[in-house]
Amino acid sequence: MMDNEAPIIKVSHLKKYFPITKGIFRRPVAYVKAVDDISFQIFQGRSLALAGESGCGKTTTARMLLLLENPTDGKITWEGRDITQLSAWHRRRYKQRTQAVFQDPSSSLNPRMRVKDIVSEPLIINMRISKKDAENRVSELLQNVGLRPEDANLFPHEFSGGQRQRIAIARALSANPKMIVLDEPVSSIDVSMRSGIMNLLKDLSEEFGISFLVIAHDFSTIRFMSHEIAIMYLGHIVEQAPSGILCTEPLHPYTQGLIASSIMTKPGAGFKIVLRGEVGSPLNPPPGCPFHPRCPAVFSDCREIAPHFKEVRPGHYVACHLYTGQDASRIDVVRQETILKLER
């Protein structure tokens, strides 16, 4: 990636608040802050993963990028244009260039349509193409995702879960996208099939220069699929870094807890933090740091002051008073106190 290369998509101070209404006039009395002031960017051929527990705002962020939800505030810039202000023609072009592969291929594929019709549908909608050219393109796409051209005449129920996900990927590729949103792309697939799908997606990204926004919980999947990882908690990004660095040298206590609880962690390795309790309510988020009610390293500033999201190492950003606050010099002391608490 060149230093002067512009991102294909840039998210700036994005917010999504869902109103809670009351009374016959349905006046808003409160707001669910699903996404609360996040920023990131994705470059051509690169992949960014959004990770965190359920309810942290990952899927809502993806839905806004797919124009399925309108932002409450902030900007999503695509090729220099704010996608919320696009004309009808540019909006259609954006949707063509930004595709999605969802978690459950069984629910995202029409069971009454043959594979050839499923895969060719984006071609027919977005491009002027003859029937013969569409058939040739479907055969090519099926081979790209590891299926046979003759599979085009079958229905989705005649395939395994992994094969159905390959069909969903072929459909996404048919529109010649620049970016694909992958929402838990392998979580509903048998473990034995996951590596094949992940290798396929990675190969397609390298071959066609496609960027991915990956939504996932499994850190082994995230680390393999993405160049960079952003950790979300209660609508905020609390840490962001290149995947290799974040998975081996996490800074935020929440990230450390997520990785310590994942299957990729070796017993006895790293800084152990046990995540206790559940994600707070986005309807009534806590003051200060949103993670402080569950953090084993909490101190006074965490309960009162929201930490700034800062670069503490080259390319490594974190929102935590241990690193960015006035008491950042106490980090070694706090870490040692936390280890002693956990050992007891």
C-alpha cells in the first residue's frame, strides 16, 4: 500500500442512534446508541475486521455501509463521495460495487431458484448482457469458487453448507465488486470446511484486488482473513492495529480478555484477563470508559473520563487511560496489581 494511496472507503465519526418512542405521538424519550462515534478506513485489496462480543455495534456498522441503515451522524465516503448524499445513479453503482456474504447461506439463497439464476441475477440487474454471455460468466464464477459448471442447474438444497456459501460468494463476485462485507462468513459451516472457504476468500482478494470488511467473533478466523483488526465495545472502537500485532500484543484489557478466551490462545500464554459480566446497555451506557464496569484494571479516571482514541505505537491505536491518560505511567503497577488479583 502506497503512502499516497486513497482509501476506497472512509468512515468518519459515524453514529447510529435508534430512538425509543412513547405516547400516541411516538416522541423519542431515549436513544439506543448502537454505534457511537467510530472512524476507520479500508484500502483497495486490504481487509479490516470488526471484532467484539454480540451487541457491540459490528453488524449495525456493516448495515450502514450496505445502505440498509441511515447514519444518525458522521460520514461514509466512497471514492470521494458521501454515500448518504449520492444520486440515484451513483447509489446504484455503489451497491453494485459493495456486496455482502452473510452468515447463513441457507437463508440468503432463494430455495426456488437454480444456481445459474441466483448467480446471474446481479449481472442481469446491473449490466446489459446476453443470455449466452451470462451463462458463460456463471460457469466462470462457479469454477472460481471451486464448483463445477454443471452445478448451475441445481437448487441450493442439493449442496452442503460449505458449497452453498461458495454459491453466495460467486453471486457477490458476479457484480465485479470492489468491497465485500463478510458477516460471520464461516461460523455456520462445519469446522472441516472453514479453512477451504477462508483460503478461497483470501485468494480471491489477492487475485481481483477485492477489499473485505469482516465481521466475526473467532480470532483464528479474524487473524487469517484480515490485515487489520478493530475491536468494538458498546458502540466504540477501543483498539485498532495490524492483525499480527493486535493478536500477539493486545493493549486494551477488553482485547486481552477476548483473546485469552479464544481457542487460538495457548494455555499459560500472555496476559490473562477473565471477562466477567455482560456487555452494558447501549440505552444507558456507563460514564467514562464504557468498559470500566467489567475491567479488572479500572481506576478513578476510568469511571469519570472517557479515554481518547490515540496512536500509542506506530499503527497501533487504543482508547484506554492506562496508555493515554495522565496516569499512563502507572501501567506497570496496575498490570501487576491485576495479575495478583487474578491469581487470588
